[in-house]
Amino acid sequence: MRLSRKAAVLTAVASCAVFGSATAAHAYVILDSDNTELLGSVDPGTFGYGDEIFMVQKAGTSIDLTVPTPGGLVTNHCQKATLGGKVAHNVDGAPLQAYIKSAAFSHCDAAKIYTKFFKDQRWTLNMTNGQTNAHKVSTVSNVAVLARNLGGTGANCEYRGKLNADFVPVAGGIWEVRIGKNGGSVAGQRLTLYTGDDTATDGACPPFGDAAGTLSFYQSSHQDELHIGTPI
């Protein structure tokens, strides 16, 4: 199945080149360390099967949520974090998409972080194709996190929203995923306090939280590196 799919992708790329497509030179997919494109579970001919992806916190860093308080900014640092998901769409020239199915944060210093996943509104990573920069900006929508006993105040604060996730190539074949970034700029980092009908918010909570952190992009817990590129 993989070989026939790769042949179809290469045929499509060749067709684009013949007709002088302006975006063909910048089309890309998610590839494993053997430069084989990952299978998207929603793409034609995959029958719901797809590859898994993992984003694991970069060693020596923390995943942060910074909130404003009357006494100034307070940052919750989580020393361990892992996000896991399944590739949904991975076709050369089309938007790339993955569903984030799990997220774990631990060793946090100012609040324990919990996550919520919705049946009809999954955490969804979307990346437009044709970006010309070396780094590739994506978004993760439908993010929902709960900071329990934030800052030791007893307040439980639920934040929801959409975050930037910037995929950046670094040394050694590793791609980093930088939360709340677009190149060298801070962007798409803010989650807002949620107080709707089904909220878990309880207590006096700051109106927003700014997320930040760096993860490495893998296919498995064995740290098989993934990257963004053109299929061979």
C-alpha cells in the first residue's frame, strides 16, 4: 500500500511540475527517518489506518503556562510533557492534519495540569502546505487544559483555545515543535479562561494563560525522528 501511494504522490508532483504549479516546489508531507511518508487515516485507500506521532518535551526545558495576577505574572513550569496523536491527512500539496489523542504534563511547580478531549471537537493539528520558510507553522485547535490549585490559591482554572505550533528543523535530523511561536516571534500563544455551562473553573482565576515550550517530533517512544519534507 505504501509503495503504490508513494507512486501516486510522485505522479502528482510530476504533473504539477509539467503545468508550472507555483506551489509544487514547496509541497511537503510528514516523513519518517527513512524518508517514507506517513499514512493518513482519513486519506483515500487507508481504510481508517494511519501512523502515530509523538511530541516529547525537549530535554532540559519546561512547558509553561503564564497567567497574570494582581502581584504580577505567575508561570507554571511542567518539567515533563508528551503529546500523542494519529496522522489524518498526509498528502503532498494538501493541508497536513493530525488528531492529538493524548497529552500528559507532570512535575509542574505551580499547578497540576489536566487535559480534556472532546468527541466532536478533537485537538487538531493543521499545517497549510506551500509554506516557503524552512520552519512550518501549524495550529492546534480545541485545546482544553485545567490548572488545578493554581499557585496554591485553591482555584481551578480551565483554559481553552487554539495555539501555534511551529515546526523547526535543527541539528541531527531533529525537528522541534515550538509552542506559541512563529519563527522568532511569539504568536498564537494565548488560551482564554473558559466559564461556559460545562466549565471546570472554580474560584478566582486569571482571564488568560500564555503557553510556551519546545517539544521534539517523533514517531514512537523509541524516538524515531520525524520531519517535514518532499517524498523521494
